[in-house]
Amino acid sequence: MEGLINSFRRSRKKTSHRQMIVSIKNIDDKKKAVALIGKKVTWSIEGKKQTKIVGVVNAAHGRKGCVRVVFEKGMPGQAISTKVKIE
């Protein structure tokens, strides 16, 4: 499966750099999103240093099929609006 990183999980005054909001193709309601909890998510960027950061789907976010992913380390800002693989 393939997903798209929407943003960091945040509140009015605080941003969580390890947690991201991800929307997934063909997932459009909360019931389908809840079924993905526990799946492995990999974000990779290609270049001289092939960076891979791995995370896990933690919870559904909202009613429209987005999920909350907790990554093993902080994500860079350039990760927003990039693709991730869900296994």
C-alpha cells in the first residue's frame, strides 16, 4: 500500500516530530483505517545517503481514513507531502 504524509501531529502550541498524519489510497472511512493499526510504515529518500525511517501505525485520525504513525526517530520537515510504504 502507499500513503501520503499530510503533516506532523500537533496541537496549538506543540508539534510532535515523531508522529505524522498519513492519508492512504483507497481508505476513506474510520473502520478501514482501524484495520491498519500495527502495520509497518517505511519512509525513504533517495540520494547519496539512502535514508529510511521506520514507523508503526498507532491509531486512526479523524473520520476520513487518515492514520497516525509513530516513527522511531524524528522526521524532517521535507517529509511532508512525500510518499510512504505500508506493509
